[in-house]
Amino acid sequence: MTVYLPKGAKTYVMDFELLGQRVKRSTGETSKRKAQRVEEEFKAEMRERHKKFGSVQIPTYWDAVEYYLKLRQTSSQRSKGAVARDQANHERFISHIGADTPIDAINAPMLAQYVNKRLGGEGEKKGVAISTVKREMNDLKAVLNRAKEICPSYTLPQFPKLQDSDTRVRYLSDDEEKSLMSVLPDWLKDVVTFALHTGARKQDILDFKWRDVIWSNEKPTAVRIPKPKSRKPYRIPASKTIVELIVRLAAHKEGDDSHVFRALHGGPIGDMKRAWEKAVSDAGIENFVFHDLRHTFASRLVMRDVGLKQVQELMGHSSIQMTLKYAHLAPSALDDAVNVLDQ
């Protein structure tokens, strides 16, 4: 057996070579026996795929998706709801690409056709935003990149270059926030409060666990976002509101590895789309999605003269370019900058 527990880690890692491939990833298990079982099952699947594909047969698109989803579920310990959303996202390509299409038949013209269809809309359905299509293309690219592990000779097609000119920054006004908070169920109100005061993304909030709360003298001082979109963990100091929220929720804490935010049934929140959309509708708020809570966090900081470099760090942005879309919200800072010439 080649499973071991890295220093400071909670889950065992499998590390082995098989069929000319090096495999090193988390088993997602805290028990060595279960971790060994995961490793043996993984090896069996590798042998089966190698026997099936060899060096000649090319996997189908759905073969690649299943392989990718299996790895995602094993390596990141994502909730069942998150895994289900992953699968639903990739199923969107099925009607266009075809489940049984060999991955080497997925080419640039096919991808360009898909992009045009999504941007232009179908029938009575409106087209989606460029940013949405970019995320979908990134998901597809992730699947095909992983497929190279079971078919090393495979080469990815050229993906369409999409220029995202959408600089939309929608944030809540104070009145809108009051209206929204008045109609939210308590469990969702906690989630929204956390989003407004940390700027964390929805999935980062749903995955947020007690081990990610930083304490000092029995008081929460900061929260850590361990697996953000940028892949670089970052921390956010806890405001008074966040301290009060964390302390209240800590009364029901079930261990460092348990989720901070829970659904009514007591388990992790799988999907809150229906509850969120109902609340937004009941509050009479238009053109507002959950991710706009993140925009609200950043916008309010900038409008209160917090520097863009500080906002970048608080948002976990990998580049200041990503933060610059909020710069127009601080015109007074620009005015003060040019006024130094008159001194």
C-alpha cells in the first residue's frame, strides 16, 4: 500500500506509479483502511481503462466527463450537491457534442458553433453573457485536459478566444439590502450576511468549514478561503458583524471538519438557487444574482476610500486588473490625486 498521511493533513494521500503513470492525490478519507480501499479501487479503474482504451482507442466525451467527475469527487471532498452541479454543467454539452462522440472528434468548428449558439440564443431563449460561455469553455477544457491521463496521445482542440467586455458591476443599495434581508429565511440570511461582509464566492461559502475560522483568545479574528477560484488561499479579517455571526453559529459546531453553514435538515447546503431567487423576487429586486453580493462587498469598500490594492487582497484577486473595474466608484480619490499639482 502506498497511502500516507502528510504532516498536518487530515486526509490520507495515495502515491503510486501504474501503467507508466504517476498518481498522487488525496483519497478524501481520514481512515487509513478506507484510504487503502480507495487506492485499490482507483488502481482497478486505471487498469480497466487501460485495458479498454489501450494506446489506440479514444475515450468518448462522456467517458472523459465521468473520469473527471470521479477525480473531482475524490480529491476535493466536495459535497454531493456540488458534484451534482458539476455533472449537470457538463451534461449541457451532450446535446451539442454527443455523449458517444470520441474526444478527438471535438474540434474548433464544433466549439465555435456551440459558442455562437449560446451567445445568440435559441428560439425564444435569450443568449447568455460572454462570461457564462467562458466558464463553460473552461469546464470543458478541464475535462479534456484530464482525458489526456487516460489517453496520453490526445491533443486538445483550439478553443475560441472570447473577449469578455462585460464590466457589469451590480451592487445592492442600502434600501435593497433592507428589503432582501426582510424576506430571507434565517439560514440563508446568515449566508448572505457572510457574503456581504467577506466578498466570498457562493461555492467557497457553501464549502466553508470550521477549520477555516482563525481564532485568537477564543474570538474569531479572520476567515480563510482555502480553495478559491484563483487557487491561492487567502484570509479576510473578521469584521464585528462576522465575529457576531461566527460566535452565534459556533454554538452548534460539530467539529472542525463540519460545515459552518447548514441547511434546515442539518447537513451541508446542496443548492439554494430556488430559495435565493424567491427571496430576490419577493424583495422586488431586479437584475441581481448571488455573485453580485461579492460586487457589493468590493464596491462598498472602494466607495469608502479603501485602496484598490487592499481591495485586491481582500477579494483574493490574482491581478490588480481584476480589481480595476471598481475604480470608477471612487472618483474623489482621483480628484484628490490631481489636486496635489496645485499645491
